[in-house]
Amino acid sequence: MVTVEMLDVTRIEPKLKHPTIFKHFDELDAGESFIIDNDHDPKPLYYQLLGERGNIFTWEYLEQGPRRWQVKIAKRGNHSNGETVGAIAAKDMRKAEVFKAKGIDYSCGGDKTLIEAGEEAGISAEELTAALKEAENKPLSASQDFNKWQLDFLSDYISHTHHRYVKDNVEVIKGLTEKVAQRHGLDHPELNRLAQSVPSFLQNLLAHISKEEKVAFPAIRQAVAKKNGTTGQPPATEPGMIRRSSLLLQKEHAIMSEDLAYIRRLTANYELPEDACNSYTYLYQKLEEMENDLKQCMHVENNILFPKAIALEKEIA
């Protein structure tokens, strides 16, 4: 029986907690793990670990309060059959639809292998593999084969479709959330929590989009131009800018994914009560529409745009 080390974080000096945990993680071999024991939810550590080490670990809650939180952190192994769901979805959008139908997150949760994702969703590997195989019989639209697009064109596409969608719908969704909470909040208190969380989520989303359009995307376009020899200007960005900004944006994607899951829980998967008025109905439709659009956008960025842009940055360095 393999013994997994338990690290009691409450006994570590506050300023040394995260460095100590990072040291333990870095010393792990592929496939090994350890457990952290804490007196509060260590979720901020998850985002820091994701931002500084990337998607090379798994995070599993063993206990979630109210007095103790235990999380098992494992360093991913190199499986011979370990292609991730994000990589599979990036190669074939028909298979992305399969993951979506099965309730498997292929955008921010795209770092999981097929076996890991299936286990979490309660689906056997055989069933999932069969569904993916069947998807190959459906026609694949060339317009959705993002994996073959040039990176500068893909950046423009994201700006003109997904980002434009967000900018056009932020005020609509915010206004609906406030209006429906005022009218139905007494009978449905979850709407009041929705009215508190959605505006801040939308504000953070706009800030995130601004970072992409002002920093990451210009750096990617510049890298493509340099690769193609179409610019005679010296680089306007620092070396490694694409990698650093991509890691930060992926970290924010993980946070947004958690926020979207919270909104879905509040709305009971967007299930309307019997007394829902037209505005109530429209609000849930817009929230679900926004979630679908954001997950599609995060998938394209996390699993196609950013990895390829980082590789290009290394190539032209």
C-alpha cells in the first residue's frame, strides 16, 4: 500500500506556507501525490499553482470544512494513452460536442485525460470512446476547424465574435439580473445572490477581455508577423510576454469557470420555476447562452491559441 504524505499547513508560518507547498510539489515524481490539511479552503493556492506550474497537477478535495479542508495534490503522470480532452476537442470540434453533451469540461478542465474525465463524469471509458468514434461519422465544418487557422486570424476571430458578444450583452444581462431579483427575490432568494455575484463577474470579464486585446493578442500578431517576415519593426513586447500573459489568462479562465459553475448551481441548471415571467425566462436563457459562449472561447484559447502561440514565441526567440 502506497503511503501519501500529509502536510499540516496550519503548523507552517504564514509567509512560508505556499513556498513549502510548492517545494513539496516540485519534489514529486510523475504520478506521486501528497495531501495538504488546512483550517480554511486553500482554493487560492490552486490558482497560484496553476499560474506558476501550469496544468501539470490534479486537485482533489478529500474534506471540505467546516473546520478542516484536505486536498490531495498529484503531479500528472505520462500515460501512453493520456491525450487530454482539451487536445482531443482542439483537433475535432465534433468531439467537443460529445464532451459537452456528457457534461465534461473540455475548456478549463481540458487538462484531464480521457480516463480521468470519464471517471469524474461517471462515464466508462468504453462508453466515452464509442461516442467519440461515432462523432467521426458526422461532417466537420471547415469554418469550425480552429486548429488549422493562422494564429493572428484566430485572435481576430475571438475579438470580433466572442468578445463582441460579451460587450453587446453585458448591460442586458446585468439589467435583467437586477430587475428579476427585485420582482421575484422574495419568493426565490437565490435571485438575490445572483444579483450580487453576476455584476462583479461581468466587470471582471470585461477587464479580462481588455488584457487579451491590449497585451496578449497584439503580441501574438507580432510573433506571427515576425515568423512570416512581414514586419521590419523591432519587437514591441518583452521576450516571454506571450507565455507570461497566457498563463495569467488561463488562471483567470479557471476562476471564471468556477464562477460560471456557481451561477449554474444558483439557478439549478437554469431550471425555471412555475411563476417565472418573461424577464425571468429571458434572464436564464441569456445566462446559459453566455456560459456556452465563454466555454467555447476559453476552449479555443486554452487548448489551441495559447499553446501554439507559446510554441511560436520559443521558435522565433
